Amino acid sequence: MRWSATRRAATDSPDLLGALVALGVELRREGLAVGSGQVIAFTRAVAALDPSDRDDVYWAGRASLISRHDDIAAFDRAFRRWAGEARGMTMKVSGELRRLTATEQPDPAGILRRRAATETGRGGVASSADALRHKRFADCTAEELAALAVLMARLRLRPPSRRARRTRPSPRGRYPDLRRTVRRSMRSSGEMLDPSWRRRRIRPRRLVLLLDVSGSMAGYSRALLQFAHSASRMGGVPTEVFCFGTRLTRVTVALRHRRPDQALARAAESVVDWEGGTRIGDSVRSFVRDWGRRGMARGAVVVICSDGLDRGDPSALAAEMTRLARLTHRIVWVNPLKGDPRYQPLARGMSAALPFVDDFVSGHDLASLEALSALLPELI
């Protein structure tokens, strides 16, 4: 089939998501690490050229999807397969592709109302919401994930408190307030009859979320990112959010947007290795070296959301977890696979990291995230 004919047949297909990831999937089969940021750059490059010209599409892919000369041969093989299987695949490149990472849904709470309408009894809405709370994120549709986002926004994460270095006035305390005591003594001719006291302020510990957005976590990444958005919007709780696959990316600023869809879209644009490989040890080392030692991890509660399927060296991960454990107050590992009663942490990465984890919990559904939010204040 000629390229132009293939393109015309494919343009009528509404499967924009398949067009976004099809070539990236082929490249990953060849062993190349291609992230969603590179795929989005590829679609934007094709949009600026002629999508019906095979040469333009080829060179756009060469420029945006690979960065090493050694990968050209693998790219050529993947591109030939991708071009030959282009039947039914759309080549549309427009602004709609930028919304695929957020999966916008009209009326995100509508699924609850529709389910309640099909159920009898007064507890329809409650039973529908309860069913969603116990449904695995990987099994949820896009509409159900949007409804879960509404329920997830009600979560209140309260990390454990700590005593700050600064003090405040108090009727009873451990530290004498000499300035106020002397001022009060002026009322009694210099006699210190009513001493004043100070005590250390109580502040919440910093909460740091490290989210695995690799290919093995594709069914849970969006839901966990929504959870991180709800956490970052909590007033009075210092929160930092990072995403990692083969590299570490800070998305704290992107998630501060009030609207969840726009916040998730900005975060997805900043992460260049979305649904790629997994190198947990390298990502933890980047966090400790670039952020943790500067004070972000000192005394903080670090929550790592990952399935533990690491392609790196397990000994390197164990060494970096040792350094991280020395800095933090507690390390909580959220593994969606732990929701299965038959699961055992036998993966190399999970086995290497588990000795340094203080709390090992599940994160496969909303109920498990609610249990995590209830656990955090008890981490003394």
C-alpha cells in the first residue's frame, strides 16, 4: 500500500492514542528508551511538516525519538515495521494530542450519578462510590478515573509533626523567655514574680512523593499523579512531588495548578521518560544528590510509589536506599502489586530496597490510598 493511501485510510480513524504511541512502542521493542515527551515532540514535528510525506515523517522521528548514532539501525527497523502496519492508524497531529496525557472527561462525577440511577434503594450513590473505592486503578476506564479524581480530592494527607527549632510563647514550657520576664518584672519593681516561658513550635514534616511512571506502572501512573495533585494542594503541608522512570523529574510546580486536568497535563509534558524503562537506583541517587542533601529529605517522610521492577543494578539501589534512609524520618513504599494476596516481593529491585523501607503498603485502589492517608499521622 502506498504511503499516501495508508495515510488517508488512517486519517479517518479516531484512535489518536494509538497514533501517539505506535512508533514509540515499536522502538521500545527494539530496546530503545523512548518516553512520552519524545513521542509528543515527534507528533508536533510532524504537524509542522507534511504527514503524507514518508520522508518527512521519517526525519521527524529521527530528530525527536533517538539521540545516539548507534540507535539509527534499530530506528530504521522499527520505522519500516511501523510504516507497514500503518493501516487503521491515524496520523492526525493536532492540539488534541496534548490532552491525551490528561484524558479530559466531561462531567467527571457523572459516572456516580449514572450508576446510582441504575441501582435501586436509597444507598445507590454510596454503594457506587464504594464500588469505585475498591476497584483497581488498572481496571478502571477513563470515565471511572475521572470520577475517582473527585473522590480523591477529598483525601487529607497529614504527615506526622515535628518540633521545630524556633519557639513560641506558652503558659508552660521548657525554655525561659527572659525578655518577657524582664518586661513583666517592671510591674513589680523589678521582682521576677511571674516568669514567662517558651516552647518549640510544632510543624508538619515535609512530605516527598516519588512516583514511578515507567511502562510497568502504566495502569497506575495517572491515578497516583492525581493523588499527588491532591497532596500538593494541601495547605500548611510542605509537599514535593517527583516522577521517575529512567531519570528523575520534579513536577511540584506543575501540580500546583488548581485544575487537575491542566496540572496533570503540565506534569506529563515535563516528564520525558513517561512509560519508558525503570531505573530506581539512578533516580534515588539523583534525588539524594540534587535535592535530599540540600535539606529536602532531612526529617521528611518519603513515599515511593513503584512496583519495584527495576532494570538497574540491585546493589546500586540498596546503596542509594541506605543513604536515603539516613536522611529521612521514614520511608513508605507504596506497591500496587501488593494488593494481590498472592504477591511476594521477589523482584530484584523490590528485594534490594525492602530492608530500608519502614512501611510497605499497597496502592492499587482508592481504599488503599485512604489507608495510606490514615497511616501517615501515626508515623512517629
